[in-house]
Amino acid sequence: MDKLKKFALMEKIVHELEDLENSQQAIIQKLAKIEVDNIDLGDKRLEKDLPDMHQRVAENLDTIAAILEDFSGQTNEFSDNNNIAALKEQEALNN
């Protein structure tokens, strides 16, 4: 795989991880809203299961954030080490 294709794939993964992180944040917000709404309702099943679900999603979010930070750093390092900006300029000139 050439350097530009590899970098493009790395950037795509960074964006997908960002989307995944945003999705997990939205799930946490929805769970929290349900938990608040259930304060008035008092459903026992929701009281029992929602806190565990919230915790698992929060743990997933922490993992995703750590992976994103690491992989984003790797992507930036790859770009710097391989002078991706210059390669993109050259490719644009060639086309």
C-alpha cells in the first residue's frame, strides 16, 4: 500500500472512531435521561439495569477515547514522518 493510501485509510479510521465516540456519548445521554425520567416512574427493572448499562457504556467510551487518542497520534506521526502534505501536493500536480 502506498503512503497516501495508507494515510487516507488511517484518516478514515480516525473519523470512524470519532463517530463511534460521539455515538457512545449520545447513548450515555439517553441512558441518563431515562434514569432521570424513571425517578418519577419508579420502575424496578429500570432501576436495577440502567446503572449497570450506563457503567458499561461509560467504560466503552473511555476505551474508545484512549484508542482514538493513540491512533490519532499515530496518524499524525505517520503524516509527519512521510511528508504526506508534500505527497498530496505532488499527486495534485500530477493529476
